[in-house]
Amino acid sequence: MSSSVLEWQKVLDDLDLYHGDLDGDFGPMTLAASMELLDAEDLGGTQMTGKPIETIRPQFAYRAPRRSVNELIWHCAATPEGRHFDVADINRWHKARGWSGIGYHFVVELDGTITAGRSNEKRGAHVGGRNTNTIGACYIGGVTADGKKAKDTRTAAQRASMLWLTREIAKDPRIKRISGHNQYAAKACPSFDVRSDELGNIAGFKRGIRT
């Protein structure tokens, strides 16, 4: 049983999209409900942390990069739960480290807004030794409000947008794996296990690998 999947099932249940047991198991019914949410054109004004679901999708279309890619890696910003930050903040932090700019290609804000970071065509700077052929995406949050412990702080709007973005990127047949930073480093980031999450079960992936 996954607590993050259980919370997602509750969101889907509240939207009257999921009618199975709230068991924390990402099975076929949970996946089908998630896809229905993503495909919905009108949720009747349903509010997801303050914004209708239609408004949280990006104003740009995802374009597969010309450079060679084979993996999407998810991160968290390691910012306190409920505190707003955006691409400009992360860009400033990464420049302060001596980098050329933000290392992630996409950032998902608390309200679900998806913003482009580093150009897709450029090599990212998000996982040591795995930047060349990967796309890096990050959600705002990932630690408790006091900043002391790792926590899956994703809002319902962030979950919906992360699913949308993951599915869009996974349409590129070159993408063979959906992963989390913690699979490659001794870190909690992104503060959940992508392999047992809805992100790792989307669009033909299971346990993080395309089947």
C-alpha cells in the first residue's frame, strides 16, 4: 500500500472518477481514472487548489528535443510544504551555485502551472552522471513545512499536471524510463518512489520502465 497513491485515489474519488477501493494500490481502475482526468475537457468548474483543471495545463505544447533522450527524471525543489516558489527562484539558486542557470527542463508550481526551465535542446544539470540523455522535471515542495524532513507534498493540481507532462513526454518513443532522483543518488528527492507512483504506471510504463 502506498500512502501517496491512496491520497491520489481520494482526489479521484472526490471528482467521481474513481469507484474502486481506497487501497493505495495503483491498479487498472486507478490508472483508468487518472487517464479520464487527463482527457477531461470540462470538469464542470471543479477546483484543484484554487484553479479549474483546464487552467493548470501549460500554454505551450511539449516538443520532443532533437538531442538524444531516453529518460525522464523527476525531482522536488526541496522547498517547504505550501510555500510558493517558481522557475525564477530556482534559476537564481542554481546560478548562485555557479551554474549557467536552472538545471531542470520543467517546473510544476503549487497550483499546477507547468513552466519551461532550461531549453529542452540543452543538456540538463539535475543528476550527476545522467544528464546527457535525460529530461529533468521538478515540482515545488518536497519537504515538511518546517523544512526538516522529506515529504511528498504534491497538491492535487501538481499531481494532475505531473501526470499530463509525463504522458506528453512519454509519447516520444525514445523515452524508455520514468525515474526519480532517489534511484540514482542517496537522496530522498523527489520524496516519493516514482516506480510505485502513478507516474511510473502511465503510458505503457511499469516500475519505471517502458514495457
